[in-house]
Amino acid sequence: MEGGSGSGGGTGGGTGGSSGGGGGARVGVPITDVTGTAEGGGDLTCPAMAWETALRISRVGQQCTDEPVSSGAEGAAGAGAAVASKPAETTASPSKRLHDPALIAQWFQFGRYLLISSSRPGSQPANLQGIWADGPRAPWNGDYHLNINLQMCYWGAFSTNLAETTDPLGPWMAKLAEAGAATAKEYYDIDKGWVAHGFVDLWMDGAPHGDTQWSLCPTCGAWAALSLHEQYLYTRDLGALARDALPVLRGAVLFFEEYLVEATPELMQHVAPVLHRSPPPLLSGPSTSPENSYATFGDSTNQVEAEAQTATAQAQPQAAAGKKAPRRPQQRFHHVTMAPAIDVAILAHLFHAFDGTVKSLDSAGVGDGVLPTDRELAGRALELLQRLPNQGEPVVSARTGRIQEFLADYDEPDPGHRHWSGLWSIYPGTRSSPTFMEPGTSGAKSLLQAARKTMEHKRAGGGGHTGWSAAWEVNLWARLRAAEDAHTALSKLIGRYSMPNLLSTHPPLQPRSAQQAGGCRTCFELAPAAARRGESSAAATVKVRQREKGLMTSMGDVFQIDGNLGGMAGISEMLLQSSSMPGTSSASSVGSVGSIDMLDLLPSVPFDRWTSGEVRGLRGRGGYEVDLLRWKLVEGSAEMCERLSIEAHISNGRSGRLQVRSPCAMQHGGGGGGGGGGGGAAG
């Protein structure tokens, strides 16, 4: 239904539900009840609720408990040397408790504690080790790394109802944009907008410092800026949208409007047919896919192509006449490229976000911050999006069936690379997510199948071998609705890449010898324990880190907070996913009046492992608060959807259209029910 007086209902397990109401109600109705009334007048900000998000999970044979699980977390706020030299002895190792759902809940709450403690109004944003760094010489110089780490710190801030912790981002991004304007002029001779690269410090120098494989990421600043638009999607705070997001997004769009270049005919010879169009696509670059490389064979983009060309050459008459046959070209490694997948995805989201920002402020009558030229710029941004490779969507390799990380179908020298950048559009992006795309369409199904195949390939290659990388893996599996895979990655994150006190770690890495010998400077793998002693490169890394006096173990596993905060976001993603989609009106864009909000309940919960549980206080895009989300899977031989009961109370949404789906509705392709924004029932 749409509109209505606020009543709604649905069954607990198998079908989509509905939500109705008028304007931000605080009264929720269980989905097992078919009647209920939502009253208007709710507060979208809800500061009193922000600290009260709670999670309980149990399985058959276990009882939920209010007693906290001892975690040794008291060592996190100080005493770095003590934690480094001796693990907490009050707690069983997380790897020994992976089948205890209470540990998952404890991890979730511990992540919220870390974010609350390290990112407060008036402080600097959270980063790497942040306030827990032991002395001024922290690992990685204590910088803000914009190619994943800063953004990951805030992935779960909004969904776990900690929007207040993002307050430092607005002023910080404003300073970054101001400094980035000088970088745009000095490095690119562009006097419009701003740019920042792989990492910055408190002095906000956004230039690509150091070796290009680590720093050359011209879209990384824009990635950080998208957090300001995400804040609006979750909170509907128009004041912050006009004050913080609009000027920063405007500057990023202005820069990339000047920066993008048309693909040359020479480059187009090596790309997929889907990218061939007139006029040619617009490309970013020179750029990199963060910290990753690709391989070529002479003029060929991959080994299969090189072997085919060599075989053809060897079959020529001169080879048959006894002349020297051509040899297969030598493999070479590179990292600088044009338009890697992460750039294309970030720019597509940037252009959409700016258009949505302008339309949201216009439609709400908040025009103070909107410049007369912004509406024209928003229109040009959408035109730029259409000229991105494949209109901003991922490209699936015809050769491998996987999503391409680079514009051409190159071979991967490091298939288990720790960055999951080629899948950015799936997560943290939303445009290629199951919640956003039209469910059941062939395009959506093929893209998600390619994403899953890519994930399996990277996992088989050893992907997710640091705390933050495993956390990104959790979120990706959760976004793909792969509950068991998400749980496996979460178990790896907690059991393998966490200390006994639950602090997440970045272990020492060692070069992949064969690839690095051939010139791949970004190819690394997890260093086994034995290699961390003696005179190996991994042991040398441990010694360097120990001199830096960061919070770490004696084996060189360095505390890195984004593993904790990314893992917290992953658990939230398993419990609730949301999206704000454009409406049918030409004036509608993502997040604007007229757009459609979607809430997917328990999309990636492994019900056989988490047989019952409840979470309170999660938030979804559209400003909706899930006051209560409770589930129970009863024992029996019937299909899971017949044994699963769900209860949800949803409130505080904006006036508009909301669709809510249960996991069984998602499984069977159901679209869920639609309704007016506000409180109501969900199923």
C-alpha cells in the first residue's frame, strides 16, 4: 500500500511486509499483528536513542544473557606496551569461541565503544590507531589513509545509530577540500574544485606523496567526501547537507569535470566491446587500483591472448620454413593505469550524490547554500556519469566471468590481494547492490553472479589476510546475501586477526617472491609465524614496527582500528540493509523528495547458527529507526521460511515511500510492501 493512516502488517517468515504512516512516528507494530496506528511528530535526530543500540544473538542450546563477556578491553585505552608484550589472560582466545554468538554481539558493541571513544564532536576523525597510538611515531606515520582506512572507520556509524561520531568529518573534509584546491592547481593545472590522493596528515597536503603504487589515487578524496552525503541519507539533516556536503561535493565535481579525458583509439583496442561507443568514454588517470598491480604480455592484456597470438605467429610460413619461431612475450607488471574500476564506481556515486544533494535542498526549500550554477552543474554531472565506462557500472570479463578490476581484461599477479577495490560498486557502493538494483532482472542477476565469482576467486587466492581486509570481505559477502560466507569471514576476522582483547590487527606481510622477482612491487602475502623471526623481510618489518612503538603484539601484529569498525559495520550489514532509490519523477534523485526507500531485514543472517536474537536501534537510509528487530528459528524439518518468525518495529522515517522485505521475500524475489514513511509494521 502507499500512504494510508499508518497501519500495516505481514507474515513473520515468507513474504514482504509493508510500512505505513505519516511523518516520523515513534510507535511500531509487530509484523505478526495486522493492525496498528502510527502517530506523527517524531524526531529524526533521536539523540537520546543514539547510544542505546543493543544486540543479542543465541543458538539452540544457549541462552541469551545480560552479563558482559570479559574481553580484556581495559588494556585498549592505554598501557600499549603491556598489551604488546603479553596478551590479556582473562579471556579465552577468540578463535576458541567462534561458535559462541555472544562473542559476535560483544564484538559489535566493542566496535561501537571504540568509535564513540575515538571520534567525538570537536576531535579529529578516527584513524588507524588514533588516540591509542603509543607515542608520536605511530605505524604508517599515524596518517589518514583515504584508499580505504578512514572511510571504513565510519562505514557502520550511521547504521549503528552513532551519527554523532561523524561530526568531526564535516570540518575535516572542508579543510581537506581547501588544501586540495592548491593540489589541483599545482599538480594538474586545474583551477576549479579540489583533489586529494591516497593519504594525508593533519596538515592536509593532498598531493600524491611517495611511490605511485601507494599514493596515486585521485578519486580517494571524493570517496571520503561521499560520507557527507551518506550522513544525509541516514539522518535527513538538511542543515548538514547544505553546510558540509554541498560545497565539498561541488568542488569534487568541478575538478573531475576538467580532469576526465576521452579514451584514445589506441587504448580502446584493448577493452571489452561493451565499452566501445561514440563519443568515446571519459577516463580518469593516470591512476591506480589502490596498492594493486596487473600483468601484461607484450602487447597482450593477458596470458590467454598472448598464447593465442604466439600460436598464430608460429604457424606462419616463415616458422614452417625453419626460421626462428616467435616466442611468447615476457610477462611484465604494472600498477599505473587509466580508469580502474574503483575510480569509475566512485565517480558514478559522486555525480549521483551531487545531483541528489541539489535536488533535495531545492525540493525542501533550503536554497541558501545552493548556488545558481549548482543546478546546471548537477545536470552536467549526470551527463558525465553517462560518459563513464559502461555508464559507471562494473564490467564483467567475457574470459573469466569475473568483475574486471581494470579497464582492460588483464591477468592478476596477486589474485588474493588484500584490497577488494574492483568490487567497490557492490560495497561500500550501493548502485550495484541487491537492494538498489531492480530485483530479479537478468542484468542484476548476472552482475551479482560475477561479483560472487570474483569473491570466491580472491578468497581462494588468500584474500582477506589482514584485519581490515577481512572486515571488507564480511561486508561484501553480507551485501551479496551470502550469509554463511559472511559468517566465515567474520569468524576469520575475530579468530585470526584479533588479539585476545578483541582489538583487530594488521599482521606483517612478506613479498610474494616469484611475483616480486618479476617486478611486482605490490605483491605481498601473510607472513607465517616462523618468518617473523630471524633475518627475513617479515622479521625486519616486525623490528621496524617495534621501533615505532605502536600498539602491537610481540610478533608484529599491529592494532588497526578499522578492522574493528569495519567488522562492526559488517555485522550491521548482516542484520539490516537499506537503500534510497530515485523515484519516477524527473526531479527525483537518490535521497531527494520522491525517492523510494528500501529496508531489507536480516538479509545475511546465518539462521542455522544464529537461531534467535534481537537488535534494537539500528538505522536505515531514509531516516528510519528499527526500534526492534527480533527473530527466532524453531526446530523442525520444514523449510526454513516456514520455521522463521520475525518481529520488527520501525519508526521515524520521512514522508515518502518505504518498502520492507523479509529474508524469505528476498530469497523468492519478492519486492516487499510499499508504504508512506513513518512508523508502522514490517514483515
